[in-house]
Amino acid sequence: MDIAHEEQAAEASRLKAIYTARKKLDRTLTQERVAELCGWSGQSVVSQYMNGRIPLNLSALLKFAAILDFAPEEVSPRLAESVGQFSRRQDDTPRYGQPNEERSPAVALPLPVSPIEVWDDSTPLGPDEVELPFYKEVEISAGMGSEVMLETNGAKLRFGKRSLQRKGISPETAACAPVTGNSMEPVLPDGSTVGVDTSSTQIQDGKMYAIDHSGQLRVKLLYRLPGGGIRVRSYNADEYPDERYDADYVEQHIRVIGKVFWYSVLI
């Protein structure tokens, strides 16, 4: 075992020892409860960290530290050093070694704000993460029956599993794509990124959708019209007034790709 792996194994062992000691003071502190407080998908994530199957990262360390009430350097000096000196809670803050009948520490301890973690395409996925393909429009076909041509070139974006689960989004039917032009400003400036649930194509009035409009990828607010038509709305209504299309036109020229469930904007 190399030095890095030995250090990671030692960190996992120290973390597990602290958890075991805390659980003796609070039997409700199960691994399922820790996972819930951390915002992870289940008990197996906690178990994998404590058994060294997943190396600790800074975000996970800080979450464990807040819930189990220890100083991060007690478990991982190498990670603690990356963000400077950490301090313990004030002396009058109840700890697992100082029982307090007025509260349950497992419930009351606040979670810290997790720092931004730097990663690239070679960084392994975390146990509570999934990758969604990031599509770019590479070819526009004109004429009836055309379809938007999209390509990923291997690009992906990362999402938390629980974030998608809360929205009822399956990773198998979700993807991301860029927004071009100023028609959706100020909400979606040129270059914004949207997440699209391709399993949700039934129009809900006023919701945002990605559509294939005669070979052009567009992100718009959609409204149903009597007889099967639709109204297409842009946020930038001054420059882009509402578009109305009857059922025959929709059938021949417009395909709903999916509902937008997320967007990200750089300002």
C-alpha cells in the first residue's frame, strides 16, 4: 500500500472510531441518519467513507465534522490544512461528551456551507453524484421533418443524485444544453446552460421547454391553445413577441424535446 492509500485508510479508521464513540452516546445516530443530515443518497455512502472504500474529500469531511462534532484536523490534517486552521465550537456548546437533555446533538448540530471543490474530467464521481451529457448543436437541418442534430464530444455535467430524485428526474432521460441568443434574457442570457428532462414532453402552461423547431434548438415558455396549437413566449418580449402556431403547423414543424428542470447562468 502506498503512502497516499495508507493515509486515506488511517483517516477512514479515525472517522469510524469517532462515529462509534458518538453512537454510544446517542443510539439514534445511525448511518442512515448521518446520510440524511449530509444530504446523501443512503447509508452505503457513509459506510464507504468509514471503511475507506471512498477517499475522504473536503466537503464530506466538513459535513461529518459538523454532525459528529469533531475538529476536521482530528481525522484528516491534510484536508484541514487546505482551508487553514479550524476551531472547535465554543466551550459552552453541548457535545456528545457533555449530555444535554434539552436537545439531541444528532439533530441540532448545523451543517457548514461546503466549499467549492475543483475537479476535471479525470476526477472520479462521488457516491452521491451522476453525470449528465452536455449537448451542443452541431448541425441544423432545414425543411419539414428535420431534427436538431446534437453532439456531446464527451462533455458532461455533474449533479447530485438526491437533487435529481427530489425533482423526479431520471439520469437516463436527462441532458444539458446551451442557450444561444438574447430572446430569454434577462433570465437566461446568451451562453446559459439548461438541464432538460426528455421524459417530460406534455406541455404545462407557462413552463420552460426545449423544442426542436424546424431543425433549430430553442428554449421557450410554452402555452397550449385550443385545438392542439401552442403559444411560444420569450422573456425578452419587447424584441421577441409571442408566436402562435396551429395544430397542423405544430405537428409538422415543432417537437417538444423536454421540460427544463434546471438552469445555470454566469454573470
